[in-house]
Amino acid sequence: MRYATTIFLGLLCSAMLAQSGTYNTPFEQNNQATATYAECMDFYKKLDLGYNKMKLIEYGPTDSGHPLHLAVVSMSGEFDPVKLRQQGKLILLINNAIHPGEPEGVDASMVLCRDLVQKQDYRPILENIVVAFIPMYNIDGATNRGCCSRANQDGPLEYGFRGNARNLDLNRDFIKCDSRNARSFVKIFNEWKPDVFVDNHTSNGADYQYTMTMLPTQSDKLGTLLGSYMRRVMLPHLYQRMEAMGQPMCPYVNEFKDTPADGIYAFYDSPRFSSGYAALHHCIAFVPETHMLKPFPKRVKATYDFMSVLLQELSVEGQRIVQLHKDAIAEAMEKEYATLEWKADERRTDTILFKGYEGKYKPSEVTGLDRLWYDRSAPYERPILFWSRMEPKAQVLKPVAYIIPQAYQEVIEMLEMNGVQFKRLTADAAPEVELYRILQYETRNAYEGHYLHYDVKVEKERKNWPYHKGDYVALTNQPAVRFLMETIEPQGIDSYFAWNYFDGILGQKEYFSPYVFEDIAAQFLKENPEIKYELEMKRKAEPEFAKSQWAQLFWVYKQTKYYEPTVNLYPVGRVVQLEGLSFE
């Protein structure tokens, strides 16, 4: 029976605050305290020394100077991820303190990791599951502790800060990898290749009755096989199991018109976010979001309960998920197109039973204007609309391969870190390729260390273009094709073009002196009367243009052979056929 272990898990979770000898956590000693970085690492080091089923592994650096660690629980005593995958083990990766002011995952994971190695009840559950914890991801922010940066949150007494040592939000850094934290995380993720990923958080926003809300990977983005399984099987099971644990759960309360009673929209987790990044690797991801206004002990308990319930589900469904993970990779390799951006599908809605508080308005004591408040004396339970489905907003056909100039080494490095495989041109070549001309884009000011481009419009040009010996060729019939296409196609919402790695192409390098170009332009217009006619029509249609000498000369300049052809020309070639290319 699917819920045969529910009783013992209930007892297990209700006893999670019990004393446990020398392996007590700071939270268990004071339920208004969250572990400091030093306390957290000392705890895991003690577990590593005390139990051979758990190993603490040091990975790369973080911006704080501290190394990122991974605590792995493996009942077989095997800690090589390659061998574990060969044995068919499901790998669950749990990330904590990406936002250190949201620390429930830190304390709940410490207790859970200890319980996994101490409690016999977990042994059958972990027979085919390996659990890997990142104790604290944003170590930089975790060591910047204070009482007051989370004004809307009920405890703990002190906690870390959202920004890392470079004041970056690490939950926007998974693609651009500006931080050393992100680069170390990417190394962990691509070495362990988790089948399921959990990134523990605390919510902001509306008030409601739930302690735990859930932000899963958006199912449509996971493909027909894995996405359908997650939506139809896995999520309903997790909701049922949480309900049986006394932890009713609802979807993450993200976007709504006025209050949640009007209906809620699923969060669009683009690849800059942890769950969106996981989706590029065909990995099911969950972002548990405990409610900020619930007491800290309840939030820790709910986080522990969710991870326990997830383990119970994985013990039943694990091998199916492992196979679906492989099937999803194969499905992506066979697809003829890639979806680069998604939008809410307004035509398809679900109805969920929601436990909220009535939203009301009253005069503000601060501004005198009407302000929203949630009346906790007026709880309700009623059906609301939930827009959980998405549809493609931008798609592109898959080329045979991409050629990326070796000049863009930083892009090459980030693609390689994420499993993209390359070959190198063995000789100079000028193959026929499809190149994009960037026609239009908007730019967001000062966002996470970049000036993010969005709403990118392109025009495709087919031409022979010179590439050099040593330039990189990425064939699209490879497992990492989804990551490759969603980051290298410039229209992608989190493409490397969007994150400014190709901004050099947007700047014109050569211009003209008007007094010299006047004579060249006059002769050019005599030799090209059709262009002269276009100029005259443009002057008539645009009075401001007609008043500007520079604007008219520049318009003519752009029609001549002197205007550089590389302005706004995206340098990555979409290869339509491999004939004539030599690479190894």
C-alpha cells in the first residue's frame, strides 16, 4: 500500500526535536535559533567522523573564500556518483541557504541528515536513493548575520542576508555564473546529475493558512514524458502525503490580481532560477516555500516533513523517475525544435481548494490611503482558479550544429561546465550558415551585475561566413542539447546574449567625417537612383529626419559598402549541413 509508512514517518517527524546526544543542532537547543555557518559545518564534520554512511566532500570556492561542501548519505558506502548512477541509484540533491535569511532548510536538513544515518526506519527507504545536501550555498550571506533584513518574517532571532559577498542574488546566477558559488554549484550539479532537486526557501507575499507552499519545475517545460508524470502522478502524491502528515500544502502563491481568492498563476521559473536551471538538465525540481508569517519552528518542521515525504515517494517511484530522466534526455535529442520562452496558457485552468484569509481594505495609519490587510478572524476554504499550464512563447528549429568563435571563451567555458561537448575546426573555413541579425531588444538597467536584454527580435541571414581553425563546433545530437540551445539562441530569456556576453556586436566601430562623406554620398546617390528616391520619401514622411544633416548622411552611409557588416550580427553560426567542415 502506498501509504504504509505514513505512520512511522509521522512519529519520526513529531520526534524530530528530540535530544540526540552529541549530534544536537542549535535549533533543537533553541527553536528561535538557526545554525551559524561554523555551527553548521562542525555538525556535518562530526557526522562524517561518526558514520561511514555519510561523507562530507569539499568542492570549489565561494566568493566568501570558504569552500562549498556536499554532505552525501549513501547506505551502500559508495560515494562515487558515476558508480552510483551505474548501480541505478536515484540521486536527490538538496540545496540550502541560497537566501540565508530563509534558513529553515539549513536546520531541517541538519536534523534530516542525522536521522538518515541514525534511524533504522530510514534504511529501507534509502535502499536505492542517495541523498546529497549542500549545507549552506550562500556562505557569504550566511556569515552576514543580523536581525532585521527580513521585515516581513516571523523569526528566527538572527539570520543571514540575501546577497552574497558581491551582493548578488544567487538565485539569479545559475546561467551567468558571475559568482564562484555558482561555478562550484554547477560543478556539483553536473558531476552528480541529480534526478530530483530541492531548493529550500521562505515565501514573501500574501497571507493564507498554509505553512508550506510548493513551487515545482513548471511541468510543460519538462517535456511530454517527464512533465506529464510530474503533473499527473508525482505532485498529487506529494500533496496527499503532506495532507496525511498534517501539513496541508498549496501551490506557491505567486501572481494574482488582487488577493489569492481571485486565482493564482504558476511561477515562471526561467533558467536563471534554480528550478529553471534544473529543467535544462531534465531534472525534476521543487522549491519549498514556507510561509514567512508562520512561526520559525513550524517552518522548520514543515520543511523537514516535506523532505521526508519526498523520500517516501521516491522510495516507491524512484526507479521510474530514473528511467524517465533518461527518456527526457532522449526526447530532447530527437526534437526538431527548442522552446526558448514560455507564457501562461490562459485557456487551460485548474481549480484548487484554497485555504486563505479574507482580503480587506482599511485606511492606512501611515498614508491615510486604503491599504490591504488579511483578516485572520475570517478564514475561508473555497475553490479558486489556478493557471498552472504554460505554452511556448518563442521556439526555434534545431540546426545540425553551432559554430562558436573561440574568441568567446567565457561562453565556451560555461557551456562545457554544463556538459556541452565540443569539437574544434581543424582548418579555416567559410561554410554556409544561418546568422542572426539583432533587430531590436529592450534592456533592463542594473540587474544582478548586468544590463539584461529582453524581448529580443532577430532576422535570419543565410550566408557563407569565415571561421577559424580552433573555433568550437557543438553538434545538436548530444545529451546537453537543451542547455546548449536555450543559452546560445539569442532570443532565449536567459541566453548568453541576454546576459551581455555578446554585447561587443552591438557597438559600431567605424564612422565617417561628414564633410568628407558628403561627396561620397552624392556620387553614391547618382549611381543608385532607387536609393535616392527612398531618401526623398523618407524626408517627406519624417520632418525631424529632414532637419538633420547627420541623420540623412548616416542613413545613406548604412546603404553603402562602407558600413560595417558585423554591426548587430550575432557571431554564432547555425550550421545547416556539415559538408565541407573539418573538425575533431
